Amino acid sequence: MNIIISNSSNIPIYEQIKEQIKNKIVSNELKKGEMLPSIRSLAKDLRISVITTKSAYEELEKEGYVETVPGKGTYVANKNTELIREEQLQKVEGLIDTAVSIAKISKISKDEIRNMLDILYEED
Amino acid sequence: MNIIKGLMTKDLLQLKSYRKSLIVFIVLYFFIAISQSNIEGISAMLVVMLTLGFGMFSIATFNYDESSKADKYILTLPLTKKEVVLSKYAFCICSTLIGCIVGVILSFIITFIITKSMPNILDILSIGIGAIFGISVVEAIQIPCIYKWGAEKGRLNMFILVVLASLILGGISFVAFDITQVNNVISLIEKIIPIILLIAIFLVYFISYKVSCKIYSKREL
Amino acid sequence: MENVIEIKNLCKKYSGFELKDINLNVPKGMIMGLIGENGAGKTTTIKAILNVINSYDGQIKVFGKDSKIYEKQIKEEIGVVLDDSFLSEYLTPCDINKIMKKLYKNWDEKLYFRYIEEFKLPKDKISKEYSSGMKMKLKIATAISHNPKLLILDEPTAGLDPIARNEILDIFQDFIQDEEHSILVSSHITSDLEHIADYITFINNGEIVLTKTRDELLENYGIVKCSKEEFERIDKKDYIKCRKNRYEYDILVENKEDFKIKYDIQIIDKPSIEDIMVIYVKGEK
């Protein structure tokens, strides 16, 4: 599992960890029930403070992506994949909404946006 | 008890680098002694010098502690200031005793080599006790001084003290000679002096230890 | 959260220096970094915890116990590394083992030699011949081989090169893998603590200026760069200190996002601990 931390980024480190683990769960790279590294060993491997990894895990737990069994460890939660998809879909919708409203103000046509979308999708 | 042993082990191991010079010191004295003719004077001198030498040598542990500033670190270990002071006294006393014993043994050997007969144990022992008394006075003044002013400043005092001590020692061994030479005349005093000295040695160390404890407990590190 | 060290109202007066009302908690399982200039009071605070200084006002509890009454018991469970004081340099690691196994009840000879091997220290060489990094590793090996629950280190990285410093930080993070273990470490090299310390306490001039989690300090605090004119419209209560340079003003603020919204100033830097320290000491209000 790769987790890449940038110290110069404006995004707080715990947030970087949280987002990356979340992405791995959503993309199914981390499977349901799979055990995550302990906060202490993750902190050591990333050379960051324990409290940082701890807050990342706490946030993930709050959002229901992981579950902590006291004395055992942290596992990927049995969160409904449908539900995750739903959440992601809502997020995408929100962003497109913003894009469309900017486009409307600047008189950018639907086709232009579609083109843009096609090109962006082809990338990667 | 383990703590005291541990601290004494530390002092002993610190002085490891002195081992060679110590052996050279003993061998040198042995040969100086062997080349002399006045056998009784030589035995006395050997005992006195080795007792004195070993006593001074043990004081050097303070210098090691000071140069590595070990005191502060040692006090972070699970022990008390009293135990630290006690271990120093125990080390100095043991070292002095060992010096005296080595001196006695060597003077036995020398006497045997030269005269082919055993020397008078009591004579040599009383000289030894005299020497121990001498060095105990030096140590008893020196150690509290070191606790008060540190080993560096204490060194100045040490020179003054050594001069003083050798005068006292010289006097005592001179007295001891006289007794042995005039032999049977004052055999009564000969028997009493060592006992008085033994008590004096004990008292001197005890008072000095108490003073050192007091000084050390107040010292800022 | 349980605290391994609790300092309440610690005061200590020397001629020319004073420790003023220090209150400090070190939570269990965490690394607390004590930062400040040389002579700010870090070492005195550490010496007070260890009961090495004579008398002080206030109360110190270690593992929930009064540090004066239970001194011996507490010290069995603490490992200490001091910047300027250790056993004589004429001792070898083997000698140190012989000494320490008599001084600590829980001394673990096997563990000690495992560390000595791991840190690549020659067993039979006197430490006088070691490099400064090796000397520090020997001190640390000696401090952690009786399985202490708390490690107290005064300036462990001072005078070391970056590689050695990094190795030392690795040792700390290994130590902290056991959640019963905690570390209090002082340093004036703040970049070392920036990454691994969970909490940062900043001492200046004998007083504690702030105690924060690392994330609060580094993710929330900001340094606003602005002109004199912009500075003049900023409310005094919205910033901590300001350092006035000839061409720009550097303003330390507690929450950069809030500040951004309120004043619409765009240039806000993410500070390093060093930046925060410098503005605190040099800046004005």
C-alpha cells in the first residue's frame, strides 16, 4: 500500500492520510475487513507523529470507513459499497453543478464541456 | 548494597587505564627497596608508600567523574546522594587497605629475600596502621573539599595536603621505626598505639563522611 | 488521557535566571517535545523532574506519584539521556553493562547487547574513541535497556549530523511502538521534533509560552506576510505577535483559515516550529 505524504502541501498531513486511505477503500484496493497498520507503526513508517495518524484514523472511523476493535486494531468497515458509491456520486454531482454554473455565466456551451469531459476521461 | 557495589565497580573500571602505571609503581618501589641495605627502614617505607600511593590513586576517581560530569547522570539513576557519597568512601578505604596489604606482603618478601627470615608481623602491621591513619586524614579532608569545590579546585588543596600528610606520615613512620628499633623497651606503647590509631581512623572517616553527606545534599548540580 | 508527567506550578530561582510557574503534562504513549532557546529553562525543568536540583516550589508527579517521595521507585522506570553528563568516556560498553546491572533492578543484559549490536558500537572500545553520534547511541542504549516506561532526553540531537539525527529519531519511534511508553525530549533543533513529536511545548525565558499538539501548531498556525498598511487594520486580538521588517510584516496567527476569511489577505505561510519560535521571541505585540 502506498501512502504519499507531502510536507510542503497546504493540506494537513492527517487529511492527506485520510483521503488516500479513503480512496483505497473506495477503489477496493483495501478490501472489507482488511486490517490497517496500527497507528504507531504507520506513524513510524511515515515518520510522522502518532497523534497525526490517530486523528486520520479517527476521522475515517467517524465517516464509517473503518472500525476499531479495542486491543486488536483497525479494520476496513463493512460499509455498504452502494452507499459509498452514492456518496461519491453526490460529490461528483456537486462539482459538476459548480462547473455548469460557471459555464453558464461565461457562456461556455454544453458541447464544449462535454468535449472537455471526454478529454479528461481519456487521460490517466 | 548492590548500588554501592555498582558505584564501586564504576570507580574501579574507570581507573583501568591506571592499571599499568600502578604495576610500574609497585615494581619500581620493590626494586628500590631491594637495593637498599637497612631492611627495617625499607619495609616501613614500602608499606607507607604503597598505602599512600593507593590512597591517592583512589581520589583520582573524582577527577574522572568530574571530567565526564558524571555526577548529574548518576543522580538520575535509582539511588540516593548518600549512597553516592558512601560508595566513594568505601572505594577509598578499600583501595587504601589493598595498598597497605600489598605493601605488607612485599615487605615480607623483601625481608625474606634479604635476611632469609620472617619479619615481625606486629611491627609491619603497626607501621601499616600508622600509614593508613596518615592517608585517612588526607582523604578525610580531601573528600569533603572535593564535594565542596569540585575536583579541579580540590587539586590545589591536594598539593598542600600531600605536603602536610607526608610530614605527618614521616613523623609517624619515624616514631614507628624508633619503636621497632628500641624494640622491647616500650612494647606496651607499641601495642596500644595501633589500637588508638584504629579508633582514630574510624572516627576520622566517619566524621568526614557525615560532613561530605551534608555538603553533597546541598550542592546544586 | 492519562499523564506520565504532571508538573504543577514549578518555580525555581537562580541568580540571573528564574523558572516561572511551569505547568506541563506529558500524556502517556506520546512524544512531548520541549523547545526553546539555550538557557530558556528546558534543562532546569528536566532536572527538576529528575529531582537532581535541590529545592523548588510546586509539585511534580511522575506515573501519578510524587517525584520526591517515590524518587527511587520512579527512577527505576525512567531512562535518562543528558546532553553533557554520562559515565566516564574511559569505559567500554562492556564495562557499562557490568555497572548498570548492579544499579538497575530490571537491567536486561541481553537487550543491552542487542542494542549495542544494532547500533554498531564496538563492545570493547572505550567510548572516548567513538564519534559523537555513536556516543549518543551508547547513551540511549544505556537508557533503554532496563525497560523504562518513560524516556527523558535533554538535547539528544545537539551536535550530530543529519544522518545520525535521523537514526536517533528512528530509535525514538521504535521505542514508542509500545503504547505504554512515553518520551519527553528537549531540543533547540526544532526540525527534529517537527515530524515525530506529538506535542510541542515552547519555553521562553523561564516561562511556558505554549503547549499544543503538533498538528494544531503546524496545520493551524500561520504566518501572514503583509504591508504596514494592511497590518494597521488588523485587530490586536487576532494575532499573537508581529515581527516588523523593513519591507514586510510577519504576523503569527493562531488559525490561518479564520484569518484568511476575516481579512482577505492571501499570503499566509505554513510555519515551521522554528518560524513560530523566532516570531515569538523576536516579535512584538
